[in-house]
Amino acid sequence: MEFAIRIKMNEKLYLRDPEQSELGRKIVKHGLELITKLGFEEFTFKKLAVSINTTEAGIYRYFENKHKFLIYLIAYYWSLIEFRIVFSLNNIKDPERKLKKIIELLVFEPAEAETYEFVNTKLLYELVMREGSKAYLTRHVGTDNKDRLFKSYKDLCARFSSVISEFNPKYKFPHSLASTIVEMAHAQKFFKTNLPSLTDFPNEKNHNKLALFLESLLFSSIKTTKS
Amino acid sequence: MEFAIRIKMNEKLYLRDPEQSELGRKIVKHGLELITKLGFEEFTFKKLAVSINTTEAGIYRYFENKHKFLIYLIAYYWSLIEFRIVFSLNNIKDPERKLKKIIELLVFEPAEAETYEFVNTKLLYELVMREGSKAYLTRHVGTDNKDRLFKSYKDLCARFSSVISEFNPKYKFPHSLASTIVEMAHAQKFFKTNLPSLTDFPNEKNHNKLALFLESLLFSSIKTTKS
DNA sequence: ATAAATAGATAGTATTACTATCATAAAAAA
DNA sequence: TTTTTTATGATAGTAATACTATCTATTTAT
């Protein structure tokens, strides 16, 4: 059996749907590669155009500017993660197991080769870790938010939050706790490699310790207020 | 009695010490105002130069580029907060009270008029909330970190972390917990105004709820593992 | 076969992120 | 006091960025 889910992106994220054409898919695929290679600040549409043998104007037909392009990629990532969560939680009844599964999926770093549709999920993960918060840390968060550009991120947090409330309906801060865990899944990973003194994770390859930390953060919060 | 503490900044943060001259202080004061007004991306040295009637070249004599300038301002903020923490904890013995005090100081938003030396602390707070993580989310974190540009931030987290360990020596993740709380003090505040569905704080003026959330996060973690 | 949509090629512009040079004024050293 | 240093101002220049516009060739749908 083989199947592919298609992630439906908000139309305000692009000018022309990049999934519908060869050029569009090339822009997304190589754009992701180039951003993760250069970093968002150094990334330009010109450099991307050169790397895929098209013109700057060609890319501008798909994306308004590089910031929208970043939001597009990040929204794609969160949709993917949310889908995985929905899929994985499907047969689980116990909210505790659900929550552990969510953390596992958040912390899980895809293998090198893993490619979903036309994007490399490992690179997407890197991107979200290094550039994720730049999507909303702008002066135009308000309008971007009205345009529902952050919907996939907010949906994910809402879903997480509802499982928290399922576990413990009395807990007062399910949304903040969810967004805290989601943010920290990436921030602590970034710290681990770049500012290690901010973490307690010695330089090991896997993320077991990070997952343990997030679990302890989550469960001690929602268990203490339970009774 | 009147006194002023002087925050000693890392020399790699600037080319010429801005505190030592009228122009330097003007750059810092008005630069802070302009960044918070325009946002970091829209802020340029040219615009700052015009606003204080000097030239671009004049500003480049003090700061290598606008990113270093951002780091300078943010480092200044964290030093200030650390100083306040040291000062406030001075006579407190009980680690629980110490930790509550730290959270209070992290969450506390300065009043409009409050100005420390030549910088407006309210604007600094805004800056750290909106642009804080851009200081380290770059390709050159590594070298910047080697140059000790993030020392004040790391010192603050280390101090926080040591109080956590004082409260509960058995707790496994004091550093990660400290950096989580510090990050979230600002991120949740940002979410509250800009992406409110990610939080549980209805639009009220003060930050009591945020402080409560952070306290619950902190204490439930370190109390559950205590015995 | 014709019309419409897509992509390529080229050009142009205001702004950004700098670097360099020279003159002058003020402060510090001789 | 004179000299020297240092800080600032004024001006110029450059490569790159972030776009917009236009025109042509090529596919694709009708």
C-alpha cells in the first residue's frame, strides 16, 4: 500500500501555488536547502534563482517575499507534525500515553534521508529550530495572524492543549503549557548545540534527555494540580 | 542617598565604548527608541543617523553593525536584570522565596517613565520581548558565543539555575528549567498580546497570571522530584 | 487553431550595508 | 602655549538587496 497525504496550505501564504508546477516545487525544495545552508538573513531570492537556473522575477511570481516564504515552509512543517500527531494518537485512549507520544513527535529529529513529498523533513526540522520564531517576531504579526498564516502552529498547540485538559481538566494553563513545550522542544535543542550551558544535556546524539525534561515539565505540572 | 551602578559591557560588543561620549550615549538611547519603534528588520543605521543628526559613518565608529548593536542592548538588559536579582535576593535565605522573587523580576514590566542611566528600561523590556532571540538565532552564534557576547544572559540563567539546585539538589534539569522560564517570561508575554490563543491569559493589564503560570511550572517540577 | 497561462530574459530603481577619505574642532599632552 | 591626538562631520562611492516592469517565447487548455 502506498499513499500520500497532501497538506493544504493557506492561500495567503503564496501568490501562486508552488505545489502545482515544476518550478514551484523546485523553489520550495531548493529554497529550503538554501535557507538552512545560509541562514535566513543571508538567504536571498537572487541566490535561489541562480541555484535553480531561473530568475528572481520567476520566484517573485510564487512568493511575495522571503519572509512569506519562510512562513510557508514553517507552516508546512507544523501541518506535517500535526498530521503525524493525529495519526499516531488515533488508537490511543490513555491521555498520558497521548501526551508522551506528542512529546516524542515534537522532539524526534528526522533521519537524513527522510523526505516527505518534495521537501526534506530533516531540513524542515532544522529550519524550524533555527528560524522558527522569526516567522512571528515581526511588526506585522498582527496582520499575518489575521491572514491566518500561523494557523497550523496554533492548531497544533490547540490540539496539544486539549489533550492536556483531557488529562487534567482542572489544570489552569493548558494553552501556555502546550506552547511552552512546543517552543522548548526546539529551543532547548538549539541551546544544546549552540549555547550548551543553558541546558543539562551533555553532547549526546539522541534526544532522550530532552524528551525526559519536557515530560517532567509537563507531567509534574498537570499531576500536582490534579487532585 | 543617591547612587548609580555602572554596568560593565564586554568590549567585543562595540568598537568604541558608547558610554564614554555624548554621541555614543545618543546612539544607544535613540537607537533603542528607533528599534522598538520600527522593529529590528526595518531599523537601519542610516535612519538612526538622520534621527540624531549625525552620519552613518559616525555610528559605524561605535558599532560594527546593527546586529552587534542589538546584542549590546540585550546584553545590557540581562545585566541589569541580573543585578536586580542579586540585589533583591541579598537578604533572603529561603530558596523558595528567592525563586518567587526571580520570577517576579523577570515578569515585571517597567513603568513608562523608568529610565536607567541613559536607557529607557521599558523600551529595553519591549526589545528583549520582540527581538531577544534574534540575538542568538544566527549562523554566527558560535563565534559570537566564543566572544562571550551572551555572557550576561548565560550568567543570569546560571544564577537562576543555582537557586533551583539550592531548593532541590536532586532535580535533574536546573539549567534547562531556568532557561525555559527566562525564555517563557518574554515569549508568553509576546503571545499574550500578539497570538493570544497560545496562552491562557485574558487581556488584562498586569502579569499576575503569567507569574502564576511560571511559578507553577517551576515549583511543580522541583517539588515533585524533591522527596 | 486560437487564446490563455506560464516561464525566461532583461532592465531598472530605491535602499541597505557598508568602506574610504579629508577637513575641522575640541581635548589632552608636551 | 604649542603641538599632537582624538572625535566628529561631510562627502563619496560600491556591491548587494528587495523589489517592479516589460517583452518574448513556449506550453497548455478550449
